[in-house]
Amino acid sequence: MKFLKRLASGLVGGLIVFAVLYLGARYEIKWIAGFLILAVAYPTAVEYIQLLRRLDIELAAPEFLIWIPVLVFSYLVFNGRYADVVLLFAIAYQVLRYLRALPHRDGLFSAIAGVFGLLYIPWLLHYFYLIYIGAAGQPPHVGGVNALVVLLMVWGYDTGAYLIGSTIGRHKAFPNISPNKTWEGVGGGFLFAFAGAILGASLSPVWREFAFHGGVHHLILSSFFVGLAVQLGDVFASKLKRAAGVKDSGTFLPGHGGALDRIDGLLFALPVFYFYYHYVLGFF
């Protein structure tokens, strides 16, 4: 029953994401990805604040949360020209907000948590937009497929790790942090991440040309790096939840836990994917 609920909610969420990306590519509405990012970033930020409260670290919720949409949309307007300036203002505000807080230890931890939260959630998620807009001169649909490829890699890793780990997993990978994770599941995650990359690459002539005419080794290598990033992001979020004494960060999707549970691996995977395909290969 739990698996069916997880599958059903995952399919519904996936279809919504696919529909948004399709509409954005079909009608060349690049900024629509910003609303998709915000729909995930905001509840994740709320869960982040709640987890910190369980750790006795207080963040002024309204003053932290207002920066989430500001930062997300700063990357959309003026081609993101002033986004880094906005980020610096947001970071400065988090520091100044708790400068006079007493005791000093609590103020320091709140300031650090505020700065980290801005980098951990909206800043990492902005790489999704950079992936989505693609490169100048590419056909409009290619950016949407770029986003689908990285999403299918991440979802593939999560699915493979869950299915293989729950069926044949025997050797615990991170028993003190995430006791259900096994090395067999990790291996299955890498295989499914590559399968997701192949599936995504088949959706675009540009990607097919790249993947099936000399670029398959890049798909394998990037799937491996993305898989490592997904696992690292998952373990980090598990560490945060363990410290806070909770199993799930929230109830964002039935069977999947909270918003952070759903995107913890994606947060770390996005910059890895972008770095590999933008800076190493110059693909977009």
C-alpha cells in the first residue's frame, strides 16, 4: 500500500513537472520554470525552518521566507544580471538581522543557519533555471529536455536505490544516518540514473545526436557524478533530520515525505549536472 501511494503521488508530481516544462518549451515561456522552482523552494524553506526549531535554532520565518521568491525571480528578470547582488543583500540581511541577538551564541547560529538556508535552497535550485534555458541559438525545446534529463537521472537514481535496496539490499551503506540505505541500492541507483539519462536523451534530436553518436560515455560519466551528488544530498538531509529527531521533513507528497525529502538529492545534483554539461562539454 505504501509503495502504491508513493508511486501514485510520484506519477502525479512528475506529470505536473512534465506539463510545465512542455508548455514552457512549446510556447517559449522560459520564466515559467521560475514558478516551478518557487513551488518547491517555498515549502522546502518552511520545512527547513521547522527542522531548525527542533534544533533550538530560531529563524525569523517571515523575514527569511520573503527572500525565497525574491531570489528565485532575481534569476529570471534582466537575464539574472543582478541576481548575485540580490543574493549578497539577502546574506547581509541574515547576518545583520541577528547581529544584536543575545545570547551571542544563539545569534551566531541563527545567522549561520539563515545564510546557509539561502544557499542550500534557492541558490542551488537556480541551477535548474540555468539548465532549463539552455544555450543561445539552441531550439526552444532543447532547454526543456536538458531539465528532463537531469530530473530523470535524479528520479532514476532514487527509484533504483529504493527498488534494488528494498529487494536485494543486504549491506548497510550508512547505518548511523540512513539505516535503510544499502550498497546494493547505491549500485542500483547508478544503473537507473543512466537509464533515466538514456530515456531523457531520446526525447530530443539534439540529445539523440549527442548521446548515440559518440557521447554515450559522457552520459555514463555524468550519470555517475549526478548519482554521487544525489546520494550525498540525501545523506546530508538525513543527517539534518536525524539531528532534529524526525523521520520525514514534512508531508508535501503522500508516501514521499516533505518537500525537502523529495528534492534533497536534486539540490546537490543540479550544479554537478550544470558544471559537467556547461563548463566541461559546452553542450549548453
